[in-house]
Amino acid sequence: MGPRRYWLAACNSTHVGRAIVVTLLLLALATQCIELRAELLFRSAEPIGGQQHWSDLKEYANPADITYPRTLADGTKVTTEEIQVFLDGYITAEDVSGAKVLERLLKNGSQKIAGNIVSFSSNGGELDASMELGRLLRRLGVSTLVSRDNQCLSSCVFAFMGGDRRSVAGRLGIHRPYFSSTRDVPDRRMQYRAMQKKLQAYIEELDFPPSLYEAVMAVPPESISTVTPADLKRFYLEGMSPSTEDDVDATSAKALGISMLDYLHQKAQTQSCAETRDTNGSCRAAVAGGTAAAPAGARQKDDTAPGPRAANSRAGPQRTDPRRGGASRSPTGS
């Protein structure tokens, strides 16, 4: 019996109480659907009592949360607000839609991301959605972060790779993608090889080494391999990819009015200084003309940004989504 027929039957019933119960159940189910739709979340900086506080988590899929100019409790009109952005939960096409809303709000000046960082906490999701989300984040030029006590597993890693600069203080875990359907189709192997090529092209497109693809494909889909600190560096999952770093170095050298060669020499001296300090805390390696100082654009690891479950968050405790079981839903995922 469809919802309309059920409703008509309830209205014709003499048991009005039953109709009210059914209505409340339908509303509860609708509320649950809304909660599950959007997992790209944000919270805004709001002044309370003369101090800045972060709001509860908001959803890009909720029209009321993305209406500008926003009116605060004290009547203040806010046209541009500073936000923190979180990717939390199972990644689907809905998250890509949310990211497109974020892109629009950033471009029209309604929002600006604090620290230019998007924080991740996800056990995986749909492969195609994760790669599309990664491309969108790369287009925005944001940094991506897995903070302490959080993890980014499976297909989440492909979305995380979209960050121009990447930082991992929590756990990053990989395994090869698979088709969740058990359907017996003649071209299943051909489709899987096509999916492999798509993933390989994505990794190359975002300027990651072929060895990352090989590492992903070497892990069976029923397992998760945590990426070690050494491999985070080797696969460029920590820091920047070569093309991004070259661009940053060139911009910094230009700002300082020096050649790339001089800048790289200065950068090397600065890194050496950070690693070789004497007992007095002074740097033993000095740049010609003075003490080494961090060059403009030098990388800094930020692993202290709050996660989506910090205070004032309505996300609650970490979810274990029974839909994914650490793996993926159709059509393909990881």
C-alpha cells in the first residue's frame, strides 16, 4: 500500500490516535532521511558576549543553514562568515552536491574557510563520488586534514587526495576498490579493469606517484592497510605534490626577489637549521647574510584543528554505518 493510500485509510479510521501516531512516525522517518543526506558539514564563527564561538554543525543540504545574509541572535547581519568544514561519514554523490554549494558560497564571498582546511573523518564510500569530490577540492585549492582521533579509510583517501596541501595526524587506510554487486555479468572483469584504469588516471591527474596506485591495489578489499608515516611522505599524502610545491616555491622566490636556486638553497638551510640546534637552542646552520629564517610559503603541519566531533557539535559519537561495514555501496567503492 503506497503512502497516499495509507494516509487516506488512516483519515477514514475512527481511531484518530492511530493516525497521529502514523503521522509522527512518517515525520520521524523524514527527519532521519534528512540527517543521512548531507555529510559535508560546516560550523560558523559567531560572536557571543564579545568573544568568538563556533556554532553547532550545519549542513550544506539544509537551505536554512546556507541563507545569506545571516541574522545573528543579537540582530547583526552577517554577509560573510568564517567557517570550519568537515567531511564526515559515508561519501556519496550528496557530498559532491554539498561541495558544489560550498564552492558557490566561497566564490560569491558568503563564506571563507578558516585556515583554508577541510577536515576528514570517514570509513569510505562510493569511488566515483570520492574522486569527483577530490577534483572539486583541488579546484578550490584547499588543504585537507585528518586530525588526531579521526581516520580516513578506503575511498575517503581519494577525496582527501584533493587537498593542495595534506596533513595526517590520525589514521589513513587503503585497500583496493571492488564492485559490491554479486551480479553475474559476462563483462564483469572488463568493467573491473576499466575501473582500475579510471583510478590509475585519477592518481596521475592529481600528481601522485604510480607507486601509490600499486600500494592500493596490493591490499585485498576485505583488509585495510594503515599508511605508515614514511609512506605518507613517499606517496605525497603528507605535504604537497611536486607540481604544487614547485609552484609555491616559485611564488615565494618571486616575493623575496631572488632566484629559484637561491630560494631552494635558503629553504634547505632553513630545514637543516630546524634539525640541528645546539644546546642553547641556537641554529648552527646560517644563511649567508644572517640567521636562517623560514622562507615565505614554507610548509607548516597543522594537526591541531578541531574535528567534527568537538564541543558544540551535533554530530555526536563516531558512527559505525551498517551500510558500509568498512567497505562500499554500489556501484563501486572502496
